Amino acid sequence: MANSPSSAFSPVSALRLVRRTLLLAAASLAVPAAFAQHDWPQQPVTLIMGFPAGSGVDVVARAIQEPLARQLGRPVIIDYKSGAAGNIASEYVAHARPDGYTLSFGTAATHGSNAALYKKLPFDVEADFIPVAPVLDVSNVLTVNPDVINVKTLKEFVELVKANPGKYNYASTGNGAGTHMAFAEFNSRLGLNMVHVPYKGGPEAITSVVRGETCCIMNQVQTVLPHYKAGKVRLLGVTTATAVPAVKEVPTIASSGVPGTKGFDSSIWFGIFAPKGTDPQIVDKLNAAVKAVLETPEVRERFESQGNTVRIETPAQFKKTVHDNRVKWAEVAKAANISID
């Protein structure tokens, strides 16, 4: 007797059919996904900015925004999520979809010193990000308001501050920011007692110095340059190991001869990060696009005229830079006894 329809379509056959359907569905999904990775980008790319508009970090991001968009063939958008020394933006990107469309424009602070200062970060600055490409090494410079602290050399500055412990306030662009850590390292090495006044970003911090609300700041050359040229501030020493061509008349702190300054080098970098899990092909394509932008003569010359140095590295090289930076600032934070809850 022939099998009935119900007996021909047994539970085993049904299970096989379900498995076959799922496999076919998975295969159909895998092809578009691979195609999407190969053909990335298909939509605008967003750089998440952890600092205010007009800050030194923002100025650099905006300088590469259009050139990078031309390289990628898609618009590049800057989205501001400032606050907590860049941690708000970092957390956002750490938990973003790893598809190459949401990236972090980070710094040596957001992906270095913050890990030493903030004990309860909801992300890991190394494990939760893929270093894509650095952009710049940024020189800080010890900047003073001569009406508040009337000195002309670093030696005079140190002598005056030591003679008046706790009297002088220095500004920074926020707790844990590169400007804060540079001054903290300086004070720790030289045994200076100063009061730290954090602001919400670069514009507010340098304005406080220009107005005399604080005496000084270690801020980026590009940020203080207009005020310096206008005669509103005085520059005592750059924090890099070598002189900065944009302010070649300003000596390095390391060459001052002041005890404790030998070997002082507190430059910072800016760079682009992707969430962990981002496809390596996308990372490599992004790295190549950033490299092409930085090798453009007009971009390179613009940055150098502002006191910055272009940094070009592969993702693997940048990963090592990030790790070494994290180790360094952990040592500085421990020596200066700095932490932020």
C-alpha cells in the first residue's frame, strides 16, 4: 500500500527541511555582508568628537574632514558628544555597531591617560577599540599671562611659583585632558605647588588665561598662537623634545637647564579609532585614506604652520603607540597621585 502524505513527510524530513532552509538563508545573508565590507563605504562616515567645537582637537578634525570625505567618496560628519574628558564620546563609540560608519576621533588622553585617572570606565581604551590611524603629534607650550605672572623665562617661572606655593592657578581643558596631564607631570618633576582649574574645553581654558583668571596653561601651540601673535600671552617653553618650527624662538622645556626638566617630553597625539570587531578590510581602507590625506602637501603644510607634526603609521604601529602611551600616563598619574572618581 502506498504511503500516505502524512507518513511520507515524517518529523525527520521536516527537521532536514528546516535545517536546509536556515543554511540557505545564512548563505544568502553572508554574500551581501561580504559585498558590503568590500564595497565600504556606502553611506556617510561619522567621527564622534569628545571635545567642544573650536577646541584644538576639533580644529584638527575639521581640517581633515573634507579631504577625507574626498578620499572615501562619502561625506564625513563630525558629531559632538563632549564631556568627561572625552569619555562620553569614547563610551558611545565603544558600544557602536562595528560597521566602519561610527568612529572616534581620540587623543592621547581619551585612549591613554583617562585609563589611569578614571577607575570605573565603562569600556577598555585598548580592548574595546581598534586603532585605525594617527593624525598628528601635537605640541603643547607653557603659556602665561604676563600681567598675572610677569616672568620671561622658564627658570624665572619656576623660582616664582616655588616662592609662592599654592598661590597660582593653572588652567586645563578638563580633568584628565592632555593639558592637565602635561602640567601635572611638569609640577611633579619640579616639585611645584599650583592649583588646577579645569575648564570644559580649549576655548574656555585659554580665554581664562588671556583674561587673567588663571596664570597659565600648557596648551596646544595651534590654540595659543593667535593670542601669542596678538601679544596677549607669553610662551616660555614647548613640551616636545625638539623645537617647534611655528614658534622656533621658543625653547624646549627640556633644554632650559632647570633641574627636573631634562628629557621632558609631553607631546600628545590625535587619531582615529573604530569599535572592536570592525572588519580588518575596512580598517585598512580607512588607514590608507587617512595616509593619503596627510601626504597631501597643503594639509601637511597647514598642520606644520600651526605647530603640529603629521604622524603616519599602520594600524599595527598605531596600536603599539596607544599601548606605550597608556603605560606612560599610568606612571605619570601614579607619580603625581592623580585620580578621578
